[in-house]
Amino acid sequence: MDNIDKKRMIIRRISGDITRVESDAIITAINSSGLWFGGIDGAIRSVAGDMYHGQVAQMLVQGELSDLKVVVATGDHSSHRGKFDNVVFVIDDLQSPLRQVITKGLEAADDAGFKKVAIPAIRTGVMIGVVEKNLRDVVHEYAAGIRDYVINKTINDKQDPIIQEIRFVTYNNPELEEILRRIIKE
């Protein structure tokens, strides 16, 4: 992640509950089948009820969810117990590299004007090994996704990225935290 101009964008690693991390948006992956009850989905729902997932559920009913489609669910942390305002859901049916999930989420957050985003440990835990073989591969994909987002904005769109800070949030995963710590070089 050293190739990113840290004067324009700060990348941090935080350990803890992502719903307690102040951000304009959480960027997370969900499947197109509507099975959104564990992990990060459970954490978001525990503080915000169905405020965000309900917006995606409407699209599910209409058959509008497919791999890599992005839904920006809007809200305001004053109406729930979390410290985030919005959720950027990237539909992830495990058909694409994680870098594309990360890039799509960052691009949608940028388009929405979000400056500070939090990303949970996507495709770790029970999902490890389904696409990426190990945690090092996952972190490599995180970095590639950020790089692709920055390249798309600066070279293709000829604009500076709007996102100023990306926070990777881990929860009870010391191995992932250590890999991220070494890559980000805190």
C-alpha cells in the first residue's frame, strides 16, 4: 500500500467494532441471495436495525441484485447507535476477485462524496479459501483494489479521489491485524 500518495489519502488499520468507528460510510460485501444475518451484517443490524439492509432488500425483491452491483444505502448515525452514516453494499457472489469488490465500493463511495470510509475484514473468517487462499492474498487484494480505485480516478477520470481516509477494521483476528500492520507500516 506504499504506492498510494499518503498526502492525499490516509490508510489506517483499526481493531474493534466497525459500527463504533466514525465514518461517512461502511463499505461491505453482501450476497445476492438475501442471507444477510452474520458477521458485519449482524453488527450493522444490531445498531441500526433494518435501516440499511431494508434498502437493499427492496432491490432483491425486484430481482436487481447481481455480482458487483453496488447499492449505497443512506442514513444518519443520529437515528441509530453506530458512528457511521451510510453503508455501501457491494454484491459479492464470490465470482470476482476481491480487488473488484473493493474498487467498486470505493468508486461508489467516491461518487457519493464520502471522505472517510471503513472497510471490514471482507472474505476472511469462514470465507477464507473460497476465492483467496489465505489472509496474505486477501490483504494483497485490498491493496490492489485501492490502487485500481486511485488509478481509475486520477488517470481515467483525471480527478483526485474524494476519499481522504480508508480505515480497515478487524475484529478479533490477530493474524490479519499483523499482516495489515506490516503492509500499512504504521
